[in-house]
Amino acid sequence: MCARSLESIRGDFPLIASHPLAYLDNAATTQKPAAVLKAMEEYYEKSNANPFRGVYELSEEATTAYEHARSVVADFIHAKRSEEIVFTRNASESLNLVAYSYGRKMLKPGDEIVVSVMEHHSNFLPWKMVAEETGATLVALNPNPDGEITKESLSVIGPKTKLVAITQVSNVFGRPNDIAAITSLAHQYGAVVVVDGAQSVPHMPVDVQALDADFLAFSGHKMFAPMGIGVLYGRMELLEAMPPFMRGGEMIEIVHWDRVTYAPVPHKFEAGTVNAGGAVALAAAMEYMKSIGWDTIMKQEEALTRRAVEGLLAIPHVRLVGSEDPSMHQGIVTFLVEGVHPHDIASILDSKQIAVRAGHHCAWPLMDYLGIHSTCRASFAVYNTMEEVDRFLEAVAGLRTAMGLPD
Amino acid sequence: MAERTFYNEILTDHNLHPQHKKKIENPDYVLEGVNPSCGDDIFLSLRLSGDTIVDVGFEGDGCAISQASADMMAELVMGKTIAEAEHYMDLFYRMIKNEASEEEIEELEEASVLQDISHMPARVKCAVLGWHTLEEMLNKHKA
């Protein structure tokens, strides 16, 4: 297969191709390629019926499409079996599923839950809830100011640790964490590791077996799929031992007034009518990414990130959050401009047709830990261009002047 | 495409050199206002003599819009009666909803530079932070 040109890739995204905006908020959500939109439309035009319900052919087709999507996802993250893939709404729901179903059942007073302070609220609040409800203790895993989890900091993982909640790539630092080292240590103590893959799965090859992850959560909408479809990967024996998260239709085996048994994994965790169109579109997004190839995706994101990091460092009064080494940013660059509030930065950039995120990025504990209130973040996808990064840098360079401050 | 920004000199000047960002003497009321969308907060203090606002000041950190808007508000309501302050409040709220007439907007003096905030729904909360805090304070006073 010959490599796709960056220009033609950009043309795959109707919103990007038709909008003057430099869209640099891809860590929040990505735009959708025509192939994904078409896959969803085709599902509803040609294969739609309620999966698993009907004995008629169309329902079988819907079931086949949905289960095929599951196997595409399993393949994409190298799961051993497609039954280890549970479809959810998003990474938040996946993480809540593990917290409600595994955490509340398996943890006891005296147990420790190790949570990194760089977690998104969705991999922090569920564990705080589990700690409060079970009497387990939350233990903080602290990165250094470069956003690195050092070997020494991992000493908080010990005999009392029953669960470790860690993001593979922080949505603020953008720095990849060494998940394999963390699972290897945690497993020595019999703890399970819950990995937030929301910022990693869209941007780098992830192999759950190589990482030896027990759970991995991610969202479709951050990787070119529609909103409302997400994934929980879980190790089969763990999923089998867990009670259902939600109860309702199509997650049962037998239901009588006095006797209920549940469907096998993964259906036990997919109560109610599923988002088959979303699952099909997620599979199409993964196929789309495969058709471009990781080489092209990663090379372009790396080049954009390097230009942004080096460019920002060259602007006076700009400070990066996390490492100054571009290779330590997986497409995410978070920064501050002395004297200019991040919300003003985002508004001024917006007036120049540049979309960046401002705020606490749903990582308030990390902001507290770093002693900052809020930040600005630019995040890239394969369809972004060097010209967009340059426009962004030029706008950032003019911020202090625009706010009446000396250069 | 035209740039739609109101980060002009009036606004940046109120942000960088606020006249009312200070503690005031013997305040009758001090109230914290929080913007839940970003966590920014201000502490507004007020001293009354009868029905007249004789001193007003604010402290805290926030974006240029929230800081400048609070400073412009303080300048407007200083020396005015509660009823007059409430009149400005009503005008300001209507201006940022794009519902005020030209003449009404003019009454708001420098605070009128914030009229374009109606095009930026995400920043409305920043602009009204000071005003909402003042409103809450005056309601407390009247209760």
C-alpha cells in the first residue's frame, strides 16, 4: 500500500476541509472522516435492527455487524479474545464500570488504591467513591514537575495495594507513562492495574497483552469515531468474576421472580439496546487509521508537536507544563503565558480562528499539585498542518502585546 | 474573516491597572463570587451609607474579562444609590444578552466595551461574575 499524502488525509475530514478554523483541541475530541460517517449511515440504512433480539435475518445482520466491530476493536488493541471488549458510552463509563463492579466488590478497609495525581477526573472520582464506600485508602502517585513517574515514586505501590489507576498518556503533560513497568510491579503484589487509554489509543499502537494491563478504557470520539461509543477492555477472568454494572435487557440468561442468572461476558455488561451504529463507526475509524498507518500518523503528530514545543519555548514569557523535550509530548502541549489568563488566551486565539482548550482540563488535583490555576492546551491530530502550528505560534507571540503587556 | 475581539485598550487597562482592586475600609459586606466554569473567584466588598454605595472594592485572581468587568462595575456604582446600581445591573445583563438599545448601552460608559461578549457565550460567566456577586450582596442587604 502506498502512503497517503497528508493533504489527501486532510480532505477526508469534511469539517476540517470546509472550516477556516485551525482545530487544535484534538485531545478533547477529534473531527470525523467521511468513511466513519458513511459507515454509520450505511449501518442505519442497510443493517439496522435490534441486535440479539430478533430471529429474523435483519436482526442477525445487525448482530453480525456489532460483533464484527467488537473483533476489530480487539484486534486494534491486541486483546486475546474479542469477548474481552465491552462497549460503553465513553472512557468515563468504562472506568465507572470497573469502579462500581470490580472496585466496590473486591476492595476492603485497609486496602490501598494507588491513583496518580495526573489522572483526569474520570479516573480519579470513581476511585475516590470506591475508597469512601469500601473503607479502602486512596494513595497518591506523584510525578515530578516534568510529568515523569520515576522509579522512586512507584514505591507507593506495595503489599497493601489492591488497585492502581493510571493514565497511559496524561491529558495535560502529554507524556507517555511506562505502563508495563507499573503492571509488572503491581502484579508482584497481586494488584490490578486500570489504565486510562483515552489519550494513548488514538495516537500510538497499544497492546494490552504486552502492557499486561488488567483493564483499559478509551473513548471512540477522540479517535475519529462518533461521540457515545467507548470501550472497556478487561482481562477475561476478571470480567467473569465481576457482577454486572447495570441491569436490564439482553444481559441475562434466565430471569424468574426468585432466580436470575446473567449472560456471559461481555453481554453481562451491556444492558439495554446497544449502540450498534456507534460500534460499527468505531470499527470504521480503526480501519481508517490502519489504512493511513501508524507510521504516517505518528510521524505527522510528532512533527507538529516538535514545531509547537520548540516554537513555544522560543517565545518570551511562555512556560510549558511538563517536559521541554518534544519527544515527551504525545501530541499534547500545555502552556502558560505570564500575565495572560488562559481563558483570555483561548478567546484571543479563537478570534484568530484557532481553537485551543483553556481551563483545568478535568485534572483539578494535578493543577493543585503543580500550584497553578488553569492552563492552555494545544493538541494535534494527523490532519493538522505545520501552517496551522505556525499560525498558532504567531498568535501566541502576540498575546502579551494584545493585552497591553511589554514583550 | 473579521476578527471579533474586544480586548481593546479600555479593557486591558482596567485589567492591568484596576482602580478598585483593593481592600476597602470598614466594609459592611464582603462576599465571594465563584465562576464554576473555571474556578476563578473574586471577593467583593461594599460600604453603604443609608441607601448609597460609598465604597466598593474587589480582590482575587481571574481572567481579564472578569477583572476588568468588576473594575468597570465598581466605577459605575460608586456614589450611586442601590436603586441606581440595580438599574445598571439590569442594563448590563440585557447588554450581554444582546437585548439592550444603543442608548441603554451608552449609559454603561466604559462597561459598554463588553457588549460583544454576547458573541462569546463561553465568556459570559466571566463578565457577570462581579455583577452577580453585587446582586447577591444587595439582595442580602435588602432582606
